[in-house]
Amino acid sequence: MTKLTEFSMKNVAAVCIVIWLLIAGGCYAAANLKVESMPDIAYPIVIISTDYTAPPKDVMELVTKPLEKAVAGMQGLLNISSSSQDNYSQIVIRLEQGKKPENVKKDVESLIANVRLPQGSEKPRVLTAGFASEPIYHLALYAEEGTNQTELDQAFKDMILPGLEGIKGIDHVDSFGNREAVLTIKLDGAAMNRYGLTPPEVSRFIQGALVSSPAGTVDFNGNHQMLRVKGQLDSIYSLDHMKIGTPEGEMLLLKQIAKVEAISESANTARLDDKPAITVLLYKTKDANTVEFAGEVDKQIASWQKTLNGVKFHLVLNGATSVKESIHGMVQEGGLGALLASLMILIFLRNVRMTFIVLVSIPLSILITLLFMNPLGISLNIMTLGGMAIAIGRVVDDSIVVIENIYSQMEKAQERSESVIKLATQQVASAITSSTLTTVGVFAPIGFVSGIVGEVFRPFALTLICALLSSLLVALTVIPMLAKLMVLKGNSIPHQNEKQATLFMLRYQKMLEWSLTNRIKTLLFAALLFVLSIVVTVPHLATSFMPANASERQMVFTIQMPRGTSLEMMNAQSKDIETLLKDAKNASGQSIFSYNESIMGADWADIYTESSVYEDAKMAFKQYKEKIAERLPEDAKVNGKVFSFGPGTGSGVDFSYLLTGDDQLYLQQAARQIENKLREFPELTEIKNSLSETKTEVEITVDESKAMLYGFTAAQVLENVNSWIKEEKLGDLTFNHITYATKVMLDNKYKDSMDKLGSYMLKSANGKRVQINEIAKIKQVDAPVSISREMQSQVLTVTAQIDSADKGGISKKISAELAKIELPLGVSREVKGVSGDINKSFMEMFMAMIASIFIVYLVMVLAFGNASAPFAILFCLPLAAIGGLLGLFVTGESLNVTSLIGFLMLIGIVVTNAIVLIDRVQQLVLQGHPLRQSLIEAGMTRLRPIIMTAGATVMALMPLALSLSKGTIVSKGLAVVVIGGLSTSTLLTLVVVPIMYEWIYSIKIRRRFIRDKIL
């Protein structure tokens, strides 16, 4: 380290050039770093989703179970859960720590490639999940007066959708409410039966008449020409009058057995402030920059607003806005922290030049960190910016120690020269190197923390490590060089008598002397403080997985109507709720909500809105959720959420109660018991279970003996029935110069009762015809809306959200009450949700802390060359816990993963002061000074740099602890813990560590004396 200092002081010009290169490189890197709200987290989850038109039970038996069996034996699998619903199967595979979802995705795709699925099943889609898989941009389009909905649909299809899909970084676009031209050929069931026709036969006739395909080539006098055969159906009129032959040889026109309708159709409806709209959700790719992506979308929309007359754009949610606000907040808090740290240093040094030299370490360390972030694959987000903001208080520590020692040596020196600067830097070089390495070593165990905690905080730790190592390099090279350039030529440092001391230092000397004389009393006092801090604070601290996220003003109300609700009824219900929100006023007569956007299907609706700046978004959401519930039918439900900023829980559900059993009725009975008990807790919201909804299904039971008389098997009956009720898509066809999505289907009025279903004519392979009700029984049966399974066994899950900061405490209390309930025979239970996340993450964090303590001890042993001095330094760690716990208690912060990271940081930070102190003690002892005198003198000479470094760190973190800006919510608990812990440990370390060092030293001397005496 001494050579680095000598090189920098000897080659000032070269070092200055390197500094400017680093500044330029850091600025360039900052401008080109990927900007995100949070680190791009790849959850250890792989999802298999499959579409298959069938009820839940058949989806489970024919699709879910075979796929589960195919992946059940793969390596690295932690859990398999599945949900089988109408026409859809979803399997969620949870992976062990260390497994990369992208790699496992490929393995899953190969494993399920050979699974035999039923005919009609879509190819399974394998997906991964993460923050990048969330929509980043949400907007609504609507038509101005003078523009109709058809023109809006056309503009969206021809210009807007292709433009959005062409933006750099786009993954996919979801749209709702946009209509497309559809040509439906609705078959007349009665006429079909009368003429002995079946839907497949009619479809074949239509497809045969619509054929248009090359037939080969012909040679006309040596001229080769392509030959194409095409039908004459190029208009709806010609389609209507297309001829179809019956089994009896009669010729019919299509219009005699079907009705051709050209309509604009949408699977769902969207509306903005009572006007028809198109809702658009944009998803970016994993590697795309959020801010740049949203900026490109903004530019595209701005250009359309100038060119597309009659089309208006309304922004609902822009993810980049939150990112920019949070980044601005973090930069602001970091800058304010740097300013406060500067004032603290200036107060102690009372020298502007010295203060300026120290402050150079802040921007230089941060810019070097930015330079290394891109090669490390780290983006600029609130976690990495939080790491930099927290690092600001720590990166000046090494520089403070160096410059303060230079300042002190120059005060004492009779002749100022480069040798004084080199000597002063050399005296503290080993101390600041070991202290920085111990702090860096503290973050190594985070690499072994699994799940979302490791994913979120790993970039945070890497950023801090880069900043700390950069600060050490700056302190040993740049600071001595600047001292040479700016201090040696100045006359602002007066010579000072070594014995001169301030009043504060004299008082500290007396306290230290008394404490060394009364070691037992002092240690008992420190131990009492430690015990009291635990007893008083821990029972009253709330526990949660992550800190409460910063709430946005946007919210969504999710309405679920009873099964079978028509689109018209859902539309009327949605309009009623929209009117309620539109007319909502506060006590001052101001509107509570600024707009309403609704998206709805047959039995569901999502209503997006935004509270005004004068309203509490969470309170408004809770109040109007209750009002909406009052307006809904008895079987309808309303849920939703206020959008928040930051990471959520690892499971996504605060409280989850898993019931396992073989008997469906017993499971449902147990679920009702659990649900009724949960409703007694006012802290719980959105209580529901995976089998809470039931529906009716039509079941056709084939009489095998009767079917055989007509040459049918059950499989052939299934195929025939499916051909009657399915919707056959013929693709995009052009009629009257308009392209339509064309489909053939039985008119709904012929499939709205069991009698009509029973009248369908079936045709066997040998040509025999018979109606369904002649060979089968048709009845309606109750069935679940979805069927859940876990590890290939059927389960039922009761879930709820916890509306409290103390999620861990509430979850524990509820679990204790539910354990008292006697469940039906054969039903087992398991608590999941946030409590499981808390237990797992807390255990991993505690293990990381233990590992960090050993790493810190190892680094100190290597640095000091003995084990006794580092052992004495370790006694400052319990003293830090006192302030950390008191800080959480006073500020009302919960004990969560973020605050535990703060305690982890304390392990590395608080030993820094003790290392600086004990390093000086050992230097004096080696020079021949008595131990007691060495302890007192080292305490006096190191008092100012210790108070300065601790004070600078505390002041730098104060803006984060106050959480004045958006985006600092993740760093608040961490900052509170570090401020509290560093404050108490600094005050007590100056007394307790010297006592322990003297005690251990005296024990060593006594043992050595006894050993020598024996020998």
C-alpha cells in the first residue's frame, strides 16, 4: 500500500490523467446503463400453460396430469402446483436455489415435447416469471366526436398496433376492446336436422368452394405459366347463394340452412369515462431499458397525436415515471447526504482545503463504481442507487482517517514536507485497508442467500463493494497527492503542541481512565443496556418480509360476477360502478377520482382509476371497495389493489392455508371452517379459497348397448357432439374487398337447452343417423370452477391479504387460532404465504450474519497478525445491536429483510472504528509504551477521526432514514438501523473495546508468566 502512495505522489500528472479518464468513463457508463425500477429478478419459477377446450376435470385428467408426470422427476425441482380450469391448464414449477429458470425452461420443453395430449389441445407454452414480465406501459385510446368506433378500430389495426410492435425493446402487446371484422356463418340446427346435414359436412362444402391454390404449370407454345384454381365466392351475396348437396341428392342454398352475418366483434369491452375505448398494455423484453423504452412509446404517441385526427390517447400507467421519480429521489437524498457529511467534516477539520480533499473521494468512488457496473451486468435501479447513497457515508471514512492523520502530523511537524504526508498515510494504511476489507467481506454471504432476497440485494451488495474498494484506492493514492498539491503550499494549518487538547477530549480521557480502572462496572452497564434493548424493543417490533411499498395513486377494482352472467348484464353493472366513482366527492366537493377506465368480459370487469392528489389512495380504495360490494349481487365479489412501487413478497400472498385430502366434500367442509374463522380477523382482506366457486356442467352419458345398435362408440359420440357445438375457424377470407376472420358455428339459440342438445343428429361411420337423446342421457351436474393440485395430489388453498405492517405477527396469531379447529377426517393442513417467506429469509439472513462475523474475524486476524486483538474488537458488535433495535422501535419500522441487511452492514461498519483504535494501540505498544498509556493515547489521537467518520456516515444516511423522496422506502429501515447502531457502538466502542483489549492482554501476560515460571 505504501508503494501506491509513493507512486501517486511521484507521478502527479499521470494520476491526474487517470482521474480524468475515470471521470469521463464513469459519466459515459452512467449515461448508458440500463435503467430499471428494481433489479431484473428471475423468480425460480417455470410455468407451463396449455389451452384445451374442456371442463376442469377433463383438463386435469387429459392435460395437467400427463404434463405433471413428465416433469415430476426432473432435477432441481422444489415443488409442483397446478390449476385446471375451463379450457385452461397451468402448472407452476418452483425450483431450488441456484437453478436458472431460463435453462430449466429448455429442459421442461424437451421433457413435455413427447407427452401425448388429446386432440384439440394447443401446444403447451413454457414461460418464466420476473419483474420484466410485468406490463410497463398502459394506455387507452378513444375516438373524438366526429370519429366512430369503426374508424378507431381501423386506425389501431393499420397504424397504431404495427407502430407499437415495431418499437425497439417491445416483447408483446395486449389489447382489449378493439374490434375486428368477423364473418359468422350461423347454422340453423332445425334445418340441418331436416336435411340430414352435419356441421362438418357444411364446413367442407364451404372450404371446397373457397379453394384458391396453384395446380401446377402449363406450357403454351414454349411459354411456361403457373396454373391456379379458385372458386367464385368473392362476395357475401355469392357465399349466401352457394349450393350445398344433401345426403338425399337435393341441392340447397347456404342461406336455407345458415345465416351469414358480417359484424365487428370483440371478445371483451373497454371504456374510458363513458366512451368506448381500446386498452393497450405494452410489455418490454428483459434486456430493454425501461426509461428508454417508455420514451420511445411517448415519442410515437406524440407523432400520432399530430397525424391521427379524431384519435385521443390517455395514459393510465407509465412504469418509467415511477422509475424516474425514484431515481431522482435517491440521487437527491444521496446529494443531500453528501452535503451533510461535508458540513460534519468541515466542522471538525475547520479547514476548507482539507474538507475539499476528503469530498473528492465521494464523486470519484461513485464514478468508478458506475464504470464497473455495466461489465458486472448491474442496472441502475433503486437498489443500486440505494447502495450508492448508503456508500456515500462510508466512502469518506478512509479518506477522513488519512486526511485527519495528515492534518494531525502537520500540526505537530516543525517542517512540512512530502515525508510527513507519506508517514501519516503509512500509519493508517493497514488500519483502513483491513477495515475496508472487513466491510467488503460482510457482503460475501449475500451471494448464498436464496430467493427474492438474494436476487434483490445482490446488486445492492456488489455496488457497495465496488464503492468501498474504490474509496480505499482513492484514500491511498488521490488523497495524499491532493494533500501535496493543496496543503503543503498553504499556511492555514498552525503548529500545535502535542499536549494541547480540547475540553471534549479531556472529558473522554477521564471517562476512559475511570472505565479502565472500573472494568466490571463498565461492562455490566454495557451488558445491561444490551439486554434491556432486546427486552424492551423486540416484543414490540412488527415483522414483515419486505418494507411497505410506496403507494401510487392508481388503483384497480376487480369485479367477479356469478358464472353465466351475460356481457350485457356485466356491462350494466360496470356502468353503475363507473358512475359511482365518477360522482364521488370529498368533504370539500372535489372529485375523489380523476378518471375511470373499465375492461370487461362476460362475468368479470377490471375498473382502473386514480385518486386525486388530495386523497389517501389506500383509504379511498378501501372505502369504495365496500361501496361497490354493496351494489353487487350476493354471489359477486370485488377485489383489487392500489398499485405500489417496489418488491413484494416472494409468494405474492400474505396468508395461505393449504388443505390436503382425498375427499372433495371433506376438503370443502374444511375450507368453509377456515374461511369463517378468518373472517373474524379485521386485519384480513380478500379471503377466498380455490374451490369457492362452483358451476354447472352438462354431462352426456352414452348408453353403450343402444349406441352399438347404430354403430357408435362413446368416442364417436364425443367426436360428433364436438362437431355440433364447436366453433370452426376458416381463417381470414376476403369478401367485397374486406378481409374477415371467418368462422362456422351453430346458432346459439340451438344450443341453449338440454332438449335442443338432445336433438342433434349424429352420423356414424356406416352412414346410420340417430339423435343424441336416443342413445344417451343428458343432465346437468355441479362442478368446481378450478381444481388445484400440489405435488400431484389434489389440494384446496384458502388465501387472504394482511392489511398490517406486522404481517409476521398477524400470520402467527392467525395460525395459532386455526390450529385449534378440528378438521374433517383425512384433511391435513399447512401454513404458507408471507410467514413462510419471513421464516426462510430471516433464517438465511441470520446465517449470513454469523458467516459475516467469522469472515470479519478472519480478515482482522490476517491484518493484525494475532487473534487476541480482533477478538477484543468483536465486542463492539453487540453494542451496535442496541442502537439498531432502538432505531427501529423509535421510528416504528418493522423488522424485515431490509433492516436485517442494515444489521449485516453494521457488522462491517462498526468494527472500522475499533480497528482504527486498536491498530494505533498496537503501534504504540510496539514502540515500547505501557499498555494503559497506549490505550489512553490511542483513544485521544483516534477520537477525532472516529467521531468524524461515524458522524459523516450518520449524516449521509439521515435523508434516507427520513424517507423524504419516493424510492427511498427500501433503504429507510436499513438507514435507521445503521444510524442507530453506529451511534451507540461508536460511543461505547471508545470505552468497551479498550477494556476488553486490556483484559485479554493481561490474561495473555498472566498465562505467559505462569508458563515461563513452570518452565
